Amino acid sequence: MKKIAFVLYNSQAASYTYFNGVMSSKKLEQRLHEVFDSDYQIYFKWDVAQDLDALVVPDPSTPFVDQRQLPQIKVPAKLFYEDGVVAIKKVVDDYFK
């Protein structure tokens, strides 16, 4: 099972900031689990998750630093704003084909 992490926040010193415009992080994370859990191990703390296969990144997004230089799956940001979780999964599935 592939391990992916969603880059929905940016760490800033001692706190985390979710990207502007993204619906409630809890609601979004719940929806992502509903759609992805049968096929992927998903994480939201992308900066500490281990052995990831790729990062799922809203495009465009706030710049962030990935020290591990993991592969990035760019997903149109509007899909995160509009609850397009099924469409997000299609982009991820297509990446791993």
C-alpha cells in the first residue's frame, strides 16, 4: 500500500498554519480518509511522516521546504476548496499507474 501525505499546512516556528481557503481541516481530513483509506495510507503531518512514497500538494500552494525532496503530486488547489476529494484521488491514482 502506498504511503502519501497531504501538504495542507505550513509549519512556522512553533505552530502550523493551514492554507488559506481550505475548508475546515478536520472536515477535509475526514473526507480524505473516507475516500483514500481503502487504497492508501494517508498522513497529514507530512514533515514527520516516515517512508512516504509521495506528497500530495495543492497547486498553486504556499511555498514549503521538503528536506527529503519527496516526489510531489500536484493537484489543482480548487479541488481542496470545493470538496473535490474523489477528483483528488483520481489524480493520485493516475500518478501511481
